[in-house]
Amino acid sequence: LHKTVYVLFLLFQILGAVILGFGIWILADKTSFIAVLQMSSPSLKTGAYILIGVGALTMLMGFLGCLGAVNEIRCLLGLYFTCLMIILLAQIAAALVIYFQKEKLKVELSEIVVDLIGKYDPADEDQRNLQDAWDYVQTQITCCGWTGAKEWENNEILKNKSNTEYPCSCSNRSKDLVEGRGFCSLEDPVNGTATSADWPVHEQGCMDGVEQWLKDNLGIILGVCTGVAVIELLGMILSISLCKNIHSEDYTKVPKS
């Protein structure tokens, strides 16, 4: 039994470290789609801090649970069970909120990206990290804009230049991708105002690319979430069983009259 206890509580140390690391990664990441979200949406940044807190709490509970099991301290096992139950219920609540609010979140995300595209300015050092993150997304997913390249026609700088320039990170030409950020100029002169149809850029919007990534990785995401929930349930069952065993042993130690 003690070996089982050690293995299970070791899993909780690893689980806590993973959750903690994921939260720190969200805050520290500056070169992916996560960076665009966390720098634009306060809710994601708050979520990252919550993940860090949950990860640290999970590691602490793993230590206290192991201590309670080895030394047969019922109050520690009870505290361990309670905290695990709260964490599990919070995870279920978060999953339900995301599921039922997914359309609202999708609209909010669209507004964030469209606003970023409209205000994109390579000379703005204050927004450099956010803009570089979006350039990275467009380059990696080989997409342009959120729903399509036409959204870039609303960019203030491109409008002032009659759209004779286009975002380099959208380009389907390798030489433009060497720069990877800012705007590139059309090689063939255009009479009057150009449109996104004149740009050598990818036609697919990034929304489709992100949704496809989620679909491709849905099995992995669900598998990880299910595995975490199963480990937490096992920990709760084990802690309750140990509490009952300790309680029973206490009675057997009482001398019979």
C-alpha cells in the first residue's frame, strides 16, 4: 500500500509541476498565438496566474497527502481530499464555461485580432512583442488576417500608401519571409489603389488554421484532461480509504474491558 501511495503522490508532484509550468509558459511566451491572446486579453493572463496557483497548490497537496499517509495523520488526508475535490470541480466548471461560451470567446478573439491588424505599425516599439507574435502566427500557419487578407486593407499605414504594400509575414514568397515582419512593397506597379487581390499573400485566414490545429490536436487535449481527472479521482479515493483505515485501526487499538 505504501508503494502505491508513494507512486500516486509522486504523480501529483509531476502533475502540479506541469500545470505550474504551463501557466508560466503562457506568461513568458512571446512568439506564438498564445502571446497574442495573453497580451490582448486580460482574462487569459488571469487564467495563467490561476494555473500557476493551481499547480503550486497541487504540488503542496501532494506533499501533505504523502506526509499524512505515511504518518497516518487524518486531518492532512482530509485536507488533501478537500483541496483535490475543489480543484476537480473548478476544472469541470472551467470546461463548461469554455464550452457554453465558445461562440462569445470566438467573437472576442476575432475583435482582438482585427483591432491588432488595423493598428499594426512596425515603428511602434510599445507593441513590438504583440505584433511580432502575430507575424509569427501568420508565418507558421501560412495564413493572412483572421478571416482573410482583406482585413489588412483597413490598416491605417497601408491605406495611406494605397495598399501598394502588404504584410511580409503573409507573403507566399520566401524572400519576403526573410524579413518576417513589417510591410513589403509590390514589385509590379499598380495604377491607383491596390487591393489584397493584388498582393502575393496566402488566401487562407488564420481563423481556419487555428480551428484546424484544435481539431487535429483535440484527441491529445481531451486525453490529457481525462488523464488529469482520473489521477485526481484516484487520489481522492485513496485518501478516503486511508482515512477509514486509520479510523478502524484506532478502534482496534482500544483495550477491551
